[in-house]
Amino acid sequence: MRMLAVFALALASCAGSDVRQDILRSLEKGLVAAPEPNASEAGAAILRAGGNAVDAAIALQFALAVTFPNAGNLGGGGFMLVHTKDGETSFDYRETAPAAAHRDLFLDAKGDVIPGMSLDTAKAAGVPGTVAGMALAHKRFGSLPWERLLEPAIRLAEEGWTLDAWSARSFASQRRNNSADYLTGKAGERFVQKELAATLRRIAEKGRDGFYAGETARLIVEEMKRSGGIIALRDLARYEAKERKPVEGSYRGHRVVSMAPPSSGGIALLQLLNMLERHDPPLLGFHSAEHLHLVAEIEKRVFADRSEYLGDPDLYPVPVARLTSKEYAAERAKPISPAKKTAPGDVTHGALPREKEETTHFSVVDRWGNAVSNTTTLNGSYGCGIFVRGAGFLLNNEMDDFSAKPGVPNMFGVIGREANAIAPGKRMLSSMCPTFVFKEGKLWLVLGTPGGPTIFTTVFQVIVNRVDFGKTLAEAVAAPRFHHQWPPLGKDADPISFEKPPADAVKAALEKLGYAVHVRGRIGDVHAIEIVRAVGFHGERAVVPVGACDPRGMGRTASE
Ligand code: DON
């Protein structure tokens, strides 16, 4: 009976038409939940070949660079969170500012931000981190040979893959810089990338030197000269991915582990959870005006703290422990009133007690219980729109995540201050939030999403939907999302944006409090895994990884 209940639960919490097969095949086997089917298959093939979750994640990351070029990348960066029997660690492969970058890189002679410069030019590109990140992860945890992990990506680039309707439409809409020369083809045609295949082969043969030195490095620097960029050979040679201790907290007794700075994602997620924990969301009702107002008030405070305190931890002292403490959450949440909205102008950063936040995400678990939660990006969709000619990959526009002018919002409307000012070698602040949630000491949820500043508010909503509102993982992922941030995005005084218009009464109540109610496009593209455990008289009888791919995207699960 008990096992049946587990299967029923597992069945209920998986999306897609091949759900039943996934569950039967994934029983006590590894599982991948990723944003593009060819890439999911690449990861699963590595699991089938006996690789572990990190091996599969590396293969998936390289495959995404081929089949999901709007966000998958060689010329970008990201964050990988890893769980093994020894605990959790993370790999920070965030881009860095080139040595020739400086505080006023994107300002004109009058000190004003030059529109578009940090987004659509070669100077928008930070030094890419992805290849170094994968090499470091492989050195620490890889079990299959490095070249083996590049094989699926090389095959997809060399032999091509069939363009789906979404990718063909997306390619056709790209006209920036030289992107239209590369992003060609109609739905149903094979998309072959010979230059990219050659670059991947160099990486397979030489490891990180296949990217940061030799032919690939030379081609990057040539592109910089052609396009007016500033990444030099020495920037490439010096780039280092870093292993970092994740941030950790709890939510209603569940341990939560997420990404540390230079991403704001983990700290922001913990702050959101800490402040919400003081309330009982089901008592307020899912997406009632009271629930939405409470969360908006909490989000406002978290964004204000993000802009004040967060930046590259190697160059700026980020008060991680204090920001993520329950005491600080209590203090920060105290002035929140159900009857009154805090005006944007009244939100300041908190007074910290003394010491004592197109990207893409995938999740992987293997048969041994190891897990990877990995979020990676070029920042904007297709980065800065510049392909490195001869090498066949896109460069990021991650430099826009710095504060071009401290106090002035970036493309996502988020503000940063001194902590996130541009400096040579510095990592720009991120919102990426690859996360694990543990139940009774054991790994339970593996999740993350793209979406700029909606990243951590989305991960937050999925956790709260699962933990507080009793939704299945698939329901928690599919549920309509909303977002609020500080400072307000757009012209309205204080907007809350919704994927689906709220009920009339909820809208009226929010407007009465002073919010502007906006309806916007999709928020996020979550790819999550839940480990369902069946416990019998003699301990665990079955461990079933169940995937949930966001119905907003075209992701797929694939099992070992
Ligand atoms: O690091 C960050 O937070 C941003 N560069 C992420 C950008 C993003 O998620 C865009 N995708 N929708």
C-alpha cells in the first residue's frame, strides 16, 4: 500500500505525457530535469554510462551550449551547487570584469550611463567562466574521463540537431551584431555548428587550456579587436573558477542550502524564507490580497538589502551571517502591517545587528544520491549578440549586472551601490539561485530557475507552494507566479506583476493598499527534482527521484 502511495504521489507530481515511463525507469536510478530535450538526453546518457551527477551536469552544460544558445553557453558563466555524501559545496564560474574595465566604463563624459553599451556591445562581455567551472567541478568530483563528457555536445554540434519551432522563431528574431550570421534555419531543419564543434574538440583535448589559451583564446581576442571589446589574453589566462561554501538556513525545519555571493540568490532566498516563516501563509490563503501584500513587503526589504550589501565577496565584505540570521529577519519584518504598504521611498536597507538575488537551470540526481543544481547564463537572451567568429559561440553581456553607475538601475531595474561597482577582475552581482532543500536531514528538493531578479522570488514561491500550500512538486512549479521588487520597475508607483490577472476582489484590495497591478509574460523556467522516499518497518524501501519541468518552457526529464 505504502509503495502504491509513493507511486501515486510520484505520478501526481510529474509533468508531461511521458510521465509514467519516467517514474518507472527512474526508480532508484538517476534523473535529469533540464530546459532542452537533446541536452537532457546528453546528461542521462552519461548517467547510463556510469557517470555521477557531476559528470552528467558537465555533459549537460556543454550540450546546452549547442542546443540552447540563448542561455546555454561557453562564453558565459554560472553557479553549480553539489551535494554528495560528504555535504554540499559549490562552484562559482561567474564572469569577471576584464583588467581594462573601470568604474566608469559605461558612462559618457558627463557621467551619464550610455544606453545599450553594457548590453549590446563587445564591452558588455565579462571574461567567460563556464569552461573553467566545468574543469574545476570535474577535477573535484568527475568519475568519467573529461573527453567522454564532451562527446554528446561535439556530436550535437558536428552532426546537428533538429530545430524545434521555438528555437527557429527565437533565432529569426535575433538581429543584433553578428548573431543573424550564425542563428539560421527553419523549424524541422538540422542545425549544424562546425566552428563550435571544433572549439568543443579543443576543450575536450586540452581541458581549460582548450578555451583560455591557444586557438580559442586567440579567436576571442581577435573578435575583441574587431568588435571593440576589451578582453585580453591575460584576462583569459588569469580567469579562475572558485569553489565556495554555500549559504545555509532553514524554513519550517527544512534545511535550505543555496548559492553564496557573488550571487545574491541564496542570501535573498533565505531572507525571504526567514521573514515569511513568522507567518502562516495557508491561513491567509494562496494568492489572497493579504498573502500577496505580505510577500511584496518582504520582497521590498530583501531587494533594498541586496542593493546595499551585496557584491563580489573577494573584494567587498558581504555580511552573509548577519543578513541570513533569524534575528535580522525578525527585526526587518517587524514594521510590516497588514493594513499599510511601505512606500518605495521609505524602504531603506536594514540596520544590521552586530556580528556574533535568458539564463537557464537544470537539476541532476544520480543513483548514489549525489545531486547537482546548476544555473548558467549569458545574461540577456543570446548575450551581447556577438559570436566569436571562427569559434562559433556567443559572448555574454554580463557586465550589465554591475552597477554601471552606483544608484542607477540595470536592465532588470535593480540597483546596486558601491559593493557592486565595476573593478578589474571583479565578479558582478548575480541573482542566480541553485538550491537544495532537505527534509529530516535528507536531500528532498533540487531546484532553480532563470529570470534575472525574479530568480530568487521564483525559487521562493516554489518552496512555499510545496512546503506551506501542500502542492505536489509539479503543481508547485506550475502555479501562477507574481513578482515585486524594489525600486519599483516602470513608471507606476509600486507595481506587483502577475503572470495571470488576479481575481477582481484581490486586485481591488491591492489597489486600495496603493499597489499598481500589472500583468506580464512568464516568470521563470524551473527544472526541479524531488526525492520521494518510501519508508517501511526496516527503513527506506525505495527512493524515487521525480522530475518537474516547468510547463512554461520546453524542458524535459530524462532518466538513467
Ligand atoms: O546573474 C544574474 O542574475 C542575471 N545575469 C541572470 C539573467 C537572467 O536570468 C535572464 N533570464 N531570464
